Amino acid sequence: MVDQDALFKAEERKCRREQARLDSLRRELEEYEQLDQPAFVSWLYTTFALELTTLREQRAVLTRAFSVLHAVEREVEARGTSYDRAFERVAKRQAPPPVFENNFENRPERDAPSPPKAKPASGSIKECYRELVRKLHPDLNSNLTTQQRELWHEVQQAYHDRDLPRLEQLATMAGVLDESPARLASLSDLRKVLRTLRQATGELTRALREAKQEPEWHFREALKSPARLQRLHTLMAVEIANDLGEVETGITELEGLFAGWHQERAAANHHPRKVRPGKHRPGKQRSRGRGRG
């Protein structure tokens, strides 16, 4: 016969090892996000204040230019008209004048989409959360381990998201950390927790791999090395210059496009189409009778 108790303990040991690995990866990522990234951003905006302000302003101009382009495309599709005529209609609806006059600063942007409403908490969610509060709340449990305190933060996030499946998994994990296997429903529950832990470990590993490619990685160490800081300064100067060049190229292309439409429309308005002799002129009413009686 299979010793279920031995299998249970083996799976429990795997869960503990995976949880320890997960906690180590999480601490490394949190150190990067909470210490290195803020330090890098502070240095970046202090060192390249003027360049980043210019880049932000030009990006705003480009964004508004694209909004005009999309409005023109919608006008063409809806009315089946030409681009120059559609551009004229869009320009009349908007203020200040269109982009070829390089004046987009005060144009209103589209309203941002409203945030989704929070899902109401069901009885099952509240019940599961209350059980986890009894196990993991720091005010009710003075001897919590580091892993249990970290688990408590995950519980709060899952409750905020109204994520019942996640709360149930956290309840199982809390039973493992509490060294109370009797509280777990079955061996399958423990194996489900192990799969969840491995999935989370994989996601954190990928996140750390990507973070290590960023200039912010271990930035606090770079502050102690003038040579490394100088290399980073050169790298960021090039990146910002390239970004600004791409944005300004986009603005120039759209300005040229809009100016062409504007000129086409101005020429059409200056030289109206002539009415051929004998044709019906606007404003004249044709006689619908068959003749005089």
C-alpha cells in the first residue's frame, strides 16, 4: 500500500523549499523596484532635466497629432469623402488650428476610460478572508515568520482583487507554513499549491532576468563607481537623443501631411467648380409640371 502520510510529508517539504526560493526571488525583485529604480529615476531626472522635459512636450504634440489623423480617418470612412475635405471638417471642430501651425498645446484630449468598478465581495470571499485573518494578521499572531508576513500581504491583495481562487490557494499555503497538515483538505490540495508556487517562481525568475537587462539594475552600486556612472550617462544621453529624434520625425511627417491637405482644400475653395451651361444651378427650382394648362 502507498503510504499517504509519507507522500503528504514529501509534498510538504517540496512546498517549503519552493516557498523559500520564491521568497528569496521576491526579496531580490523588491530591492530592485523599491531601492534601485527610485534612485535611478531621481538621478535621471536630475541629470537630464531639460532633455526629458523637451521629450515629454514633443511626445504630447505627437499624441495630439495622431488624434487629428485618426479623426480624419474616421471622417473619411463615415462620410466617404476625400482626406482634404475631411481634414477641413476636423480642423473646424477643433481649436486651436491644426498641427501644421505647430500649435497643439491647448487642444483637449479624449477623456480617459473610467476605471472598472470593483466586484462585490461574496460571502465565500469574506469567509475565506476571515479565516486567513485569524491565521496571519500580525495583531492576532505575534510570532509570525517572515514567510507568513509576506503571505499576509498577498492575502490582502487577493482580497482587494476579489480573487476567491487565489484566496483559497493562500489558505492552503498558510496551512503548510503553519505546520498544520491536518488543516489541508487533501494531498491534491498540497500538489495544487506546489504547482502554484512553481508557476510564481517561474514568473519571478523571468521578471528578474528582464530587470537585469535594465540600466536600473544594481544602480546603487553604480553610484559608487565613477567609471560605471559615466558609461551609464553616455548610454542614457544617446537613448534620450534617439527617442527625441524619432518623435520629432513623426511630428514633421504629420505636419507635412496635414499641410498638404490644407493646401489642397484651400486650392479647391479658391477655384470652385464651374457649372456647365444648361445645367441646374443651386437655388433654382425646376418646374415639375408637364406644361401650362
